Amino acid sequence: MKLFKKSDLVVISAILLLSLGIWVWYKAYYSQTPVMAAIYYNSELVDTISLEGGRERDFSIGQNRNVVLRLYSDGSIAFVKSDCRDKLCIRSGKLRTVGQSAACLPNGVSVKIIRQKTSDDDLDIVIG
């Protein structure tokens, strides 16, 4: 018994090529886009920070001082300290690409990477 037919391989190849093409287009289109981090507390925007690189610094928002974020010199941002039990926000890593997001749900703080010049055609979320 054969595992794949020729038509199955054609369909799988087409899907892989289409996926690769979309990924390359996304990286080419959004890699040079100036970005900023939108910081939310309980779903309300409290701050936006430009991610243009430069000096590293740690900061927190006034609404919750228990959550500390770090702005890195390479133009990324990450959670570095939180008083929540599971620490999933800290393990989410650095965010730098448009559409990436991370949240500390117990503390109500979330960060989303957005373009500096936004439009209605922008991506809302990136998976992967």
C-alpha cells in the first residue's frame, strides 16, 4: 500500500511553496518598517514606545509597578520581571516584529508591536 499518491505530493508541494512565498513577502515587507510597542493595562492603551534601538533600559508602567519591561538596544522589548506565579510573560521572549504580542494576564499588562505609521490594512497578530 502506497503512503502518498502523485497528486498528494503535488498538493503538498503547492501548499509549501505558497507558505514559503507568503513568509518571504512578510519578512521583506515588514523587516524595515519602523515599529513601536503599544503597552496596555486592562485592555486600555497606557503608553507607546519607539523601538528604534539605542540604549537598554528597564521600566514599568504606573498602573502596575510589579511588571518590569526591558527595552533592548537591538530594537526589541521583553518582560523581564513579574510577580505572577507562572512567569509565562517572561518566557515569551523578545518582541520586535509587527504583530507580535505578549501578555501578563494575572497583572493585566500586555505589549503589542505595531507600525509607527498605522493603517487599516495592518496585521493584527502573527502566529509562529
